[in-house]
Amino acid sequence: AQSVTQLDSHVSVSEGTPVLLRCNYSSSYSPSLFWYVQHPNKGLQLLLKYTSAATLVKGINGFEAEFKKSETSFHLTKPSAHMSDAAEYFCVVSVRTGGSYIPTFGRGTSLIVHP
Amino acid sequence: KAGVTQTPRYLIKTRGQQVTLSCSPISGHRSVSWYQQTPGQGLQFLFEYFSETQRNKGNFPGRFSGRQFSNSRSEMNVSTLELGDSALYLCASSLGVTTGMNTEAFFGQGTRLTVV
């Protein structure tokens, strides 16, 4: 079975300061890992994905994430927050089992950016 | 290039009724996935269709069903609605043969279903 834990339900930062959104996963098999962002009243948008290539993954809008197998983590970072980054962020793990992919979502982290 | 279109955007239904939601994928995409988002359970995967065949299925009761047409448009049906079915239902399309989010999924804005 697979699971995802987003360690913070809310993260509050000031504009221009670094962002860290934490995600831990558990999976019996090699996972694919994703970060998605959801702005208010919008669908989800892919930020980045890890699919067993480079462990440091760069995404859109200056975000990146590092896959650490030993720590079963896939934390999302950004060097400098922008007001437009305020949104809900979801970490997702997907594992192929028996020919099927069942994605499992974290509960989400709400990023608040103060001026 | 048009994005994923979900209709209607908002729905109010009475407990016990049934409902059908529609999703038109991005042109050329052959896979459509459905998700339920609620404050209590978060985001959960319902099912995925590719070339009119269900390829992946989440852990939802049989009241939740779907289908995909030859033009890749998909519908989701919920029968015998319960209050707990009130949620935002998101649809996503992708190019991939099998997704479950292993390839990039592009999401619509969702249909907000309220069951009263």
C-alpha cells in the first residue's frame, strides 16, 4: 500500500523568503512522485514530477523538489516566495501495481504569503 | 488550445437522485481521469478511462460509474445520491496510454455538486 503525508497543513512565509513544503511517502515499489498546485476555484496544475531519473527535479515558477529515498521524502522548495504562490499544494504518489496506477494524494498544504 | 472543460460548473441535487457530469478533454488526449475533492477526505481518485475502456479504478462504491465516448469525452454518473457525495468533482485528461498521474494530467475547473 502507498501513502503520502504532508507534514504541514499551513505554511506562512513573507514575500521574498524561502518556501519549504514537506512531503513524506511510503510505497512498496518505486514510486512516481508529483507536486500539484491548486489556486482558488481552479483545477490542479502540475508543478513537477519525479519518475526515477534525476533526484533533484526542477519545475515551473521556480519550484524544485528533491527525492530522498533514504528519508522517503519529496520536499518542495522555492528560494523566494511571490504573492502569486499563495495556493494549496498537493503531493501525490503513484505506483504501478498489477497493471494499474492508483494515485494517492496528500491532504494538502496551504501556502500563505505575506507582503 | 482549449483546456479541459467540465459541465456544468455547479449542480444542486436532492438526496436519492442521480447525476451525470461531463468532461471534454484537451484535443488529442485519449485518457480521462476523475477525482473527488471534499474537505473531509481530501482528493481521491475515482477512475480512469482510455479509449473507451476503464483502465484504473479507485475505492468507491458501485454508485459511482463512468464511461468514455469515441471522441474521448467522458461522463461520470452517481446514482442514489447521498449527502456525503457533495464535493468538487475534477476531471483530468492526458496523452498517456495509462495515467493514474504517471504522465502529466491537465485538470478542468471542476463541477461543484451539492446534495441537499
